[in-house]
Amino acid sequence: LIGDFGAEGLALLKDAPELQVLTLRLNDNQVADKGVLALVALKDAPKLRSLTLDLRGNLLGNESAIALAELSQQSSLRSLTVDVRQNVMTRKSLKILEAALPKGSV
């Protein structure tokens, strides 16, 4: 289980100069809002074009939904897929996330 601390470490991948495609399967790893807020920094990876975040079964709340919705606004990402099933987000937060991400990516 990597938790927020591990997610913060993975967010350092944003400094990898040639990173173009990244898939993080973090399901059931006790990642919470703090970890997701760190992962959103991946948007700063200079060449990143495709990002998949499998965050099923973690401890994500409303802050995570808002942060992930803001991540979707990153224009350099050609593909963003986020799986947040089995978390504790409110319906309102899920609607925010679903509206921000491409259809079928949540």
C-alpha cells in the first residue's frame, strides 16, 4: 500500500523529461485527497500526452474530484482516463468530475 506518501513520490515523475505516456494503477492503495492533489502535478510533465489514473477503492473525497476535474483542463493532455469507482465522493463531486472529463473516461 503506497498511500499518500507513495502518491507524492510518483508525482515526481513530472520531472522526467521524456515522459509521454503514463498509466498508474493505484487501486486499493489507501490514496486520499492529499495523494491526488500531489498526482495532479503530473500535468507539469513537459511532454506528457496520455495519462491514466486507476484510483478505484481508495479514500478519495470531494477535494480529489475537484482536483481531477481541474487536471482535465490541461490542454497538452490528449488522453486522460480516471477511474474513481468505490470511493467516498458525493454525487455532486462525481457530477463535477463527469462533466469535466471526456465521456466514458470516468
